Amino acid sequence: MQHRLAILDDYQDVAHGFADWSSLEADGVTVTSYREPFASQDALVSALAGATIVVAMRERTAFPREVLEKLPALQLLVTTGMANASIDVAAATELGMTVCGTPGSPTAAPELTWALLLALARNIPAEDASLRTGTWQNTVGFELAGRTLGVVGLGRIGRRIAAYGQAFGMEVLAWSQNLTDEAAAGAGVRKVSKEELFRNSDVATLHLRLSPRSEGIVGEPELRLLGPDGVLVNTARGPLVDQDALVRALSEGWIAGAALDVFDHEPLPAVHPLLSAPNTVLSPHLGYVTRESYRQFYGGALEDVKAWLAGSPVRVITA
């Protein structure tokens, strides 16, 4: 049987460098890589007409029920990572599609989180830009040692961030809706309420999965509690934060700054207000964009496809 495989959102045109997709030719699989995001659901459906296999990069392209129902040829949907809030897995399963995931790097996102925080604390982007125009020392940064780090979401990534904070001499607080005293104690941090975390933290960093329960979990009340000396770091998902409230917080000085790798709309529109908001360090969702991570993502996706073709799917995701 002939198969058409579509690799989506290969922004940097690197998918073929991290896995040997040509090895699928013997199985009758034709591979097409798409670099640009689709402008609409109709454009997505049109591009994928006849595709039997799709490899999706994280949540860059959404597959709700209404899209899946318009892709009758689709049989295998692979997402990088083992969770993807943008895929209606229940609908896919109901429609007879197999959904599989891949391994991922446990260190890529935490390392970027800490890089953004350090860049914000020491004003590195602004100082780099001014140095290149002939100006010497414009800003005064702040040290992390002796300050308080508030970790929202003490999961796999949150625990690493807590350890980074401790290594830098910070007191670490943690909160999430399901956090237990035992889990907090196991990470060597103090469990507090959400209100206490934002009131008492110098740095609040978000590490929750996006869900209906967590969407907008940081809004005006939390940002005002963080205060004019506090900073927010978000490398998890943009919609965890009320973006309008965040823009106001930065513009009106409710908080001292924000380091952001994720946004409510991605890729970030050229007119997005965060691009002109003061005291920010922004990166284009680079949390998982490393050589090591891509080897696991694309290599794992290729393994998924080969296993499915052999009749023995691996890393199957169910609702």
C-alpha cells in the first residue's frame, strides 16, 4: 500500500537532518515536509487531503474533531512528545486513527527557562544591543541569590527549575492545584497557596500543562500580587496567562518584567502588543528546540511510523 506522510511545521527545515525519512521509501511512503504554518483549518485540510500519516510538532497545528472528520484518509497521527492538548485524541480514536507520541528531552525546556531568567535579571538583550551601537553600561541588574522563586507546577520540569533555584541560593516556593505536601517536601521546597506564592515571590515561573482548568490561571490578581519588583517567567504555554492583563502589568508597572517563550498566538503576530511592551525578554518558543530534543522527536516519530507500518504501534496515546 502507498502512503503519503506529511511532516508539519518544520519551521527551520531540519526534519530530514534528524531522522532518515528516506528509509521509508521501501515501504511505499512518500514524505512531504511543510515549513509554514497553515493560515486556516481549510488550508490545513486542503494540504492534507489524501495524507495517511501526519507528524505534528508539539501544539503548532491543532487537530480538533472538525478537522479530523475532514481527513478520512488519515490513519496515523504522530505528535512529538507524549501529550498534545491540540489533538482531540478521543475523536481521532473514534474515527479509527492511531495517535502515537515520542520521547523528548527532559532538560531542554528547563535550561531555556533559566537562560531567559538570567537574561532578564541582567538585562542582557538590552545591553547587547546598546553595546553594538557604542554605548557602555545602561542598566543595573539584580542577583538571584537570596531571592524567592515561586514555581507554579512542580512536575518534571518544575522540579528541575526548583533545583536550579536552590543551586543559585534562592528560597523556593511551589503551588499547583494537585500539589501534595509530600511532593513538595521531596523536592525540598515549601508548598504554599497560589496567593501566597505570587505575594511572596520575587520570580514566578510557570510549568503547568495547558487545560481548561489551567487556562488563564495567572491574571490581574496574581500579577498585582507579584508586585512592582517581581518578574514572571513563562516557558510552558501562553494561554496560562491572561495576555491582556500581562501587557497592562508591564506597561503600567504592576510587575518589573517578564521573560516569555510562549504566547497566546504562535507564531507571534508582527503587531502583537508584547513586542512593544517594556522590560521583556522574548524568544520564539525555543524551549524544546535543541539538537538533542529534535533527535528524540523526529527519531521517535520515525520509529512510530515504522512500528505502525509493521502492525505493532508503539507509544500509543489514548484519551
